[in-house]
Amino acid sequence: MSKSHNRQPPLYRDLTAGMVPDQACNFIDSTGSKELDTRILDLAKSVEGVDDFCLLAEMISTAVGMAQGSSNQADFKLANRALKEMKKSSEIFGPFRGNRKVALFGSARTKPEEREYQTAVKFSRRMVEEGFMTITGAGPGIMAAGNEGATADHSFGLNISLPFEASANEFIYGDPKLIDYNYFFTRKLAFVKEADAGVGMPGGFGTQDEILEALTLIQTGKAKLYPIVCLDAPGGTYWKAWKQFVEEHLLRLGLISESDFSLFKVTDDVEEAIREITGFYANFHSYRYVGERLVVRLQTALSEGALEDLNQRFAVIVKSGEIEQGSALKEEQSEPELVDLPRIILRHRRRDFGLLREFINALNKAEVES
């Protein structure tokens, strides 16, 4: 496939798009014993294949601190299992970091004959055609529809252990990309961290939780910005009614900003949902923070006129200076696969991420160099 949004995404998937810190061990908490601290650091240095032994030493020191401190056995077991689940996630997603992915949420109670199920199958099948893999919760209903449409070859299943759901759906069961979780929070971390877009279809508390958490994390800058689509079956009103509630009870009372509506799209048209996602990656590629600077990677450099227009329209998101166009910063050399991409660089205020989404929309529509 030759579409621009299929250019390989960042292999380093930092949840917040923050910069990788320099390797320095002065941040490691002490265990209270200099001798033990030295032994832990020496152990971390001796482990083969570790890029940042300081972080490894800090993790070991943290575990030792929990064992020696006030944490009881239950706390210790929770931390251990959570870390093991995060490790498993990294192992499974690792080989596919170069693929764009969409997380699909929706009710486990939706039946195959229902329009919502059929819409989910169609959507996931179309996303494969657009070069995206699908991530679902591996259960029945909309989750099964997502795996069915994408097929096991192009999808993941993040299964949560529940007493009333026996196993993963038939379309992902037995596939090596099926991951079992005991904790919702580690599962939701994988959904947000590994996805390049999120789509919610009609569902219950779980669906609302997943969509609202993704919106909250993006709105507050605690997760990287990506498209969120609230998708109904044709003629459906589930998300339209939800949006009306948001307008009448959140926006009207000043609990959210007008620009927050730029963070999501409500539609009952599969093709419109797909355009919302693929359009986000039309020229925009990714972004990272380097200190106070926001570095936006593009597929193609912008024209001088387009840059002037952006400075006039989006001065409000700039903390100081101007929006500039340039090349990779020296701090970005850890991602050599992206060094050749042109950059838009600015000192971002790190607030009102709805406006940042509008800025990315403008980048995608801006005139490029001839």
C-alpha cells in the first residue's frame, strides 16, 4: 500500500510523546544501603541487551524499597503482576510497532444479526484496506465483530479475566496476538499506548469508560493525541444523544471547552469514520516534546506561505517565539528511522489540546512545498 499514512509510525511509543531522558543514574532512589545500591547498579550494567541500565537499576531499587517498606504482601503481588502484564504487552506488540493500529470498543452483548455488529465488521475490514490493524477487548459482541472484520492476521485481542466470560471470541482465540489481563488498568494502558486511533461503538459502562478515559488522557496531555471516533450504525442515535448530553451539561456549564469537541467525531457513516482517521495522517506523522519544544514530524514540508498562515492562526498555542520549520533535532537521533522527515517546531503551551488537534488538522490541509 502506498498511502502516506502507512509510513512507518514511531517505533518508540511513548505514552505522552515525551523525550527520552539522557542516561544518568543520579535519579535512582537509594535503598538506604550504599553497598546494596552499588550491587544493584553493577547488576543492571551486567545485563546484556539493556539500553538504559539506569532505568533498570531504578526498577530494581523500587522493588527492593517495596519489599523493605510498608507495602504488604497484597501490594507487592499487585505491583509484580501488573509489571508482568506490561512486559507481556510489550513482547506481543513489539514486532508490530511499525504498523498503525485502531482500538475498537463496544458492547459485548451485541448480536451478529444486529446492525452495530455488521457495522463493526465493515469498519474493521476497511481499516485493514487502509493499512491499519485492529485492537479489541477479545470478547463477544462488537469485540468479536472487530476481530472478524480485521481477521486474526490483522488484529489483537486484549482479554480481561471475568467470571462471566469464559474465553476470547472465536476470531482471535488461539492467536499469538491474544493477551490475557487480570487488571483493567494494565489492559487500558495497552489500548491507549499502542493505538493510533480509537473508535467507540454503542456499549455499556465499559465502552463509556474506555472512550472517556482516552478523551481525558488526550485532553490533559497525559497521552499522545490521536483521532477518536464515536461510531453508530447507520441511522443510530446512541452517540448523537451522548454528544447532546455533553453539549447541554458539560459545555453549557463551562466544565469543558468548545475546542474539546475537536478531540472526537460523532458519525453513523463508516467511510466518514475512516476519513477522520486516515486524514489525521495525511501529512502529519507524529510528534515528540524536546524540553519546551513541540516537534511535529510531517510527511512533506510546508510552503513558506503555509507557515506564515499557521503563525497567524495558531499564535494562541505558542508559549514564546514563532512556529518554525526545520529538520530533526540532535535529541531525536535515537529514532534514526524518522530523521529524514521535515519538522514543525514550536514552544507549546501544553494546554487546550483541542486546539492542538485543530493545529494538526490545519497542517494536513496546508499547502506543501512544490
